[in-house]
Amino acid sequence: MEPNALSLLNLLYLEDEQADAVIAAVGRWCADNECEIGSPRGSHALSLAIGLVKRPNGGDADLLDALAREMAADAPASRPGPVLVVEDEALIALDLEWQLGDSGFEATSFRTSAEARQWLVHNKPAFAIIDVQLKDGPCIELVEALVTLEIPFVVSSALPDEHLPAQFRQGILVPKPCEPAQLSAAFRRCMQARLQGAF
């Protein structure tokens, strides 16, 4: 089920007054920030507002202010660019894009290492998610470029750690397929590394 559909479903479990407050606050926040409620940002705001209204005293007149503070704390200011996704299996790439969108990130996807390296010439992503073996071969040169540019990266691979080329071990390794919670944790680790200059 789509994240926005889940949020809308959660509205049904609120009292009418709470649901009205959530809809009003999210509608106003979306209008102020020039986005649609059905967009990834609008969906995220809706989820946050539902959580806020369930807190003690969450349904008061400050719901819009509380939502604005929560969204600001989770704003793209701490996310300096799109996330580079390098995956040649279309369904897996779409799943990664969906999970990134659900976490508030934008994705830029490529199916080959060569395309991704060309994109890196003029762009710097917040972090990258890469597969080891692509249609144009192992993406060792791409990983070396990420390390040189100090861009954190997640390695999504079905290969056991010990079979990965050494360059890939500098990234955050996640199994393929990967549980959403593991990927979300990897996203957070990449952003922490980026913000702390630890990469």
C-alpha cells in the first residue's frame, strides 16, 4: 500500500475533531510550501501531523506550528542533494526510489556505471546506493570516484561480504533483498557520515 494511502487510512482512527485539525494543518503547510498533499512531502507531512495529534495536547491550535517545526527538522537542509541510485534491475531500482521518497529524499537513477560516472562530473549527491555488478560490469571505478569525492555510499548486494572487491567494503553493506528498516538505517548512517565529515 502506498504511504499516502496508509496515512489516509490512519485518519479514520482519529476522532473527527482530530482528523479535521490534521487536514487543516497539512493543507495549510502544503499551501505555504507549494506542494500537493499527494506529493512525497505532503504525504510525509500528513504522517507527521497524525503522529503529532495523537500526542498529549497534540490537537491544540499549535498543530500547524508543531508540524512546521517537525518538517523543518527533517528538511532538505540536511540533505544536500539527490541520492544517486545505480541499479540495473528496474523493479529493484523502483523499490529503492520509493523507499528514498518515503524517507524524504529525491533519487537520480542510472542502470550503468558509465552513466553514473558521467553524471558525477557535474553533480554531487547526498549519498549513493549501488549494486556491485551492473550490465556494463563491476562498478569499481564508480566506487573509487565516490571515495575520492567523499560521498558516502550503500552497497546493495547479494554477494557475501568476503566476496566483495575491497573498494566496496568502504561503503555501508546491506543484503539484497533488504528490509526497509535496514535501508532506512543505512540512509541515516550515510547522512550522519556526510554531516560529520566522517567519510
